[in-house]
Amino acid sequence: MRRRTASGPRWTAFAFIAPLAAYLVLFYAYPLYRNIDLSLHDYTPRAFVQGDAAFVGTANFADVLSSDAFGTALWNTAVFTLVSIAAQYAIGLALAVFFRDNFPLSPLLRAMFLVPWLLPMIVSASTWSWMLNSDNGIVNSVLGAFGAGQVNWLTSPETALTSVIIANIWLGIPFNLVILYSGLQNIPKDLYEAAELDGAGPWQRFRHITMPLLRPVSVITLLLGLVYTLKVVDVIWIMTLGGPGNTSTTLAIWSYRRAFGTGQPDFSQAAAVGNLLILMALVFGFVHLYLRRREEWS
Amino acid sequence: MCAAAIAGCTSSGQGTSEADDAYTWWDPYPQHDDSSDWARRVAACGEEAGVTIERTAFDTTALTNQALLAAQEGTAPDVILLDNPAVSTLADTGMLTTMEEFGLDTSEIDDNLLAAGVVDGQAYGVPIGANTLALYYNEEILDEAGVDPDSVTDWASLTDALERVAETGHQGITFAGIGTEEGSFQFLPWFWGAGADLGDLDSPEAVEALELWKGWLDAGYAPNSVITNSQNTVWEQFLTGGFAFAENGTWQVNSAAEADFPVGVIPLPGRDGGVAPTPTGGEFIVAPVQADDTRYEATTRIVECMTTPEGLVETATTFAYYVPPTTAGQEAFLAENEDLQPWVEAVRNAKGRTSDGLGTDYPLISEALWSAVQNTLSGAMDAEEALDRAQAEAESATG
């Protein structure tokens, strides 16, 4: 009787955890293991079907790191990610502050800023690529009306990366707006009133009340944005395919192209690049954990 | 609805009892739904073989990946219609049966068309039809510019025609230079037409071909958007009526007839005249290896139904753009569609992309080639530098 009560709750506890554990193993641990497994073997299409891929250790990683395209892709990834999230955050914050004071039509306008989030990616990315078309795009025809020459947004090595960054910023603003806006709602109004009585101007109030109190929300927004932006494939793939040349190829695009973009899939190299991306995201995750812990201590 | 879905699942697995008379069929024609002529034709071939065919359509690139995945899991379909450059890749994995094992005679098939499916002297499939590229022109624009289409016989006369078209204020030519297989497909007639060889991407001939394209872009004869154009976009541009020429394929014949302006076709010219070799397009019918080899009997009947002379003509007419791959088929096809003679001619002169013993190396070489096209057209590099690099890439990729 006593024994049953001792072991009963423990088994019940396991039973309750089991579905979650099974879910985690099936959908997280196994795919991750498989990805590492792929990157350590040489999976040609033949080996993929026959299941006899040779173990090559870190050769795939060495190939990736020594490839000409790696430097370009790494640089593009850094520029794409940092510029995207910096601009998304700045614009999102500006809009959130703007919408903080309710004014007529503000809910409607705020809702309209969510449109990029609601549209399927294929629709918005295709629309961007039509708008930025060199010969018939609306952007060039507007610029042309002001006397500017034709800009080859998506087809010139100088502007392709900029173009996809602009589109990606537009896509990311709603996310930043929503999170920062709800963060702003949690800052007590009386702080602003008190500061105003003490003679603080709008900039001082923003600088000394909004920014410090919004910090935890800002950090999580930036971090999520970073992890999300690191692995963006769809916008770039639809707009430029990572081209022309490799000028808008990020690590994620490179990985996707190796696996699915050619007639000869190279799953091993694609997985190796994918693992590098996971590592990068992981590093930033740890940075976040560290920052949060430091905050809790203080 | 639910029951049907479950039945669909089990029958695509291996050898359950219901699966015995349900044969799985994959093709890359999602535009033809279950009520289409094509779907009915597939179903009819199944009935003739005494089985039911369950047809699933995929996008072309997705089809190759799905096939690899299915082969790995041992759940490959009975029949796949596969884009011809992918045949050697799949054959190399050992997942396809040879036509000899199937007892199918491939001697009637035109050699240049069958070549894409031959690996080490063994045919791993039968082309169900072929298509290729040619140069469509807008008669109104050429009339206005005073260009006789028959005078366009080599690169110089074509560039000359483009110049005269440009003087009338129209756009010259549009083609697909996109960074995918389509880009290589469209560039190959110029590449081969210059006398270049896929084993030697940085030859002076190859540089000349790429400089021809780049020259048109720089002179404004071709729009900058060719760098991102797919073949569909090219056709949409041509249908606006603003372009004198468009490089496109047999599959647009019907659409060309319905255009708002009279459309003509000439072969793609080689550098010094004559017809440039164009790459063959089109699908092969292939049969993946099955654990249960009693299934092959019905599969053979299905494949035969699709590849008899009458069957090939029927496929050709169902699609309207497929030229039969056998002489008998072509003659029967021409008897019904006399005006497609130039296309039959073009297909006879066409060349498989994986031919010349390239096989599974072709996709790697092709990627290097389309990157060079992209780099040059976008102005990132000049043609020589881009092709030097492409050759180095191709060499390191193919080992």
C-alpha cells in the first residue's frame, strides 16, 4: 500500500511528461540529430537512396568554410540580419510611440500596419519583385517621373542586397510594432505625468522613461528578430534567388540552394551550412540568457 | 472524403492488399487536374493494363526530390514522368529499372532524344515526347522595321535586325537569363551555336556567346529584366506586343496562335549561320524499382500504352506541344498538324543536355554556367572572367 503511493505519483508524472517528451524527441531532437548526421556524411543522391553514405567527418564543413561563396554569404548574412533588425526595431518603436497616444483613427491605422504580417509571403515577395522590376516596375517609373535614371534594383550586384533588405524590413515592422506597443502599455502613465511636471521634454521622457523601462521587451524583440532573420529564405529566394551571382546570397539561401535549387541535390553541404546557422542562433540565445540572468541578479 | 484519403495513403505504401490493383503514377503537370484530358488519358492506360492508376502531380523540381525521398523509404511510385536531365541523376542512384529489364524496345526512338536517358549504354526510360526552343517573332514589328524574318540566319543578321527594330522604337528581344536550370536551357542554343562545349565553359566560343547576350543588353536591344526572367515571364513580355523576338519553346504554340498580333517562328541561328543545336526538353517515362516485382507486368503495359506510335501522337495532341520521339510518331503527328513542321525539324536537331557522356555532371556544370550568365549580364564580371570562374567551379564540383 505504502509502496504504491510512493511509486504511483512518479509514474503518473512520467505519464504526463511522456507526450511532451515524445513530441520533443520526434520533432526536435531527431531532426537535429539527422541534420548533424547528414552533415558528417557524404550524401550524394545515390548514397541518399542506397543509405550507404560514407562518413567524412568534418570534410563538409571544411568544404563550406573554404568555399569562395562562404565569405560572401557570411558577410551578406551579417548585413542582411543587422540592417534588417536595426531598421525594423527603430521604425517599429517610432510607430509604437506614435500610436501610444490614442487619436482618431489610430486603431485603424495601426491595424493597417499589420497587413504585411497577414499577407502570404509569396504574395508580398512577388509584389515587391514586380514593384522593383527594372523595366516596368512602379518604383522606377516614379523615380523616372522625377528624372532619375533606371535603377536595376534586383538585377544589379550593387543594389540586389539592398532591395531584399528593404522588403524584409517592411515585412518585419508589424512584429516589432505589436510587441513594442504592448510593452509601452505596461509603462505606468503617472511616470510620464510626474516627469512632465518636473519639466522633462518629450525627448527626455523618451530617453529616460520609455527606453529604460522598455528594455526587457526590446531585448526579446531584437533577439527573436535576429534568430528569425538569420534563417530567412523565402523573401530572398522569391525576389532574387540569391543573385545576381552570389550578391544577395545569405547562408540560409546558400543552404537551400545546395539542397533544392539545382538538379543535383547536395544534402550534406546544405546540412553543414544549416548547422552553422543553428550554431549562430544558439550563440545569440546564450547571450540572451546571460543578459537575463545578469538582470535578475541585479 | 476521409476514407478516400486513407485509402490513398495505404495504396501508395508497399504491397497492402488494396494496393495490388492501384498503381501509383507521378508526373510534373500540376496544371492538368483530375478532370483534364491528360488525367483521363492516364486513367485509360491504367484500364487497358487492367489496373487503376492513382496519379499525383508535382512541380518539376519538387518531383526529383520527392522521388529520391520515396526511393529511400522504399515507397517509390510505379511510374514517374521525369524531366529528362533528371533521369541520369535518378538512374545513378539505382532506383530505376532499365528498359531492357522491362523488355521494352527503344530502337525506334530518335537517338538524340533517347540519349538523355542512357547511362552506361542502358536506357532508363523512354521519352514520351520532346520539345525545344526556337525564336518567335512579332510580324507587325518586323514589317514596320523592314526586317524579313527569313534573312535572320546568323548572329550578325539577328543583331542587325534588332538594331533596326530599336530604331523604330520597339523592344528587340527577350529571353530567360534567370539563375536556375531555365537560364542554362535558354543560353545553350547560343553556347552550342557558337561551337562551345559544356566540358570547356571558358572557351573563346563560350565567351563569344555570352558577349552576344551582354551586348544586346548593353545596347538596349534586350531589357534588363532578362536577368530574372523565367520562360513564362519571357512569354508574357512577348504577348504584350512590345517585343520583336522572344526565345521560347514548343509549348507556346497554341498561345502564339491566339496572340493579338501575327506570330511567326524561325530556328535559333548559329553564330555563322545554320540552325543552332537546341537543348531537348520534355519528360521521360521511368519505372522505379519495386520490392514486389510482380508489379512490373502491369507497369510494362502502362508504359507501352503511353509509347506506342498512336499513344505518342495522342500524348502529343493532348499537350499540343509534344513532338513524338519516333519517326513513325512524328510522321503521324505531322499528318494531323502540318504547320508544326518547323518544330519537328527543331526537335530532330536538338541535343540532350546530359548527352556527351555528361550524365550526372550536367546539373553541376549547368549551375556554374547559369551563374556565369548572371554574373555577366548583371555587370558583376565580364564574360571572360565569369566563364573562367564557372569552369573552375564546374571542375571542382565534378571532381
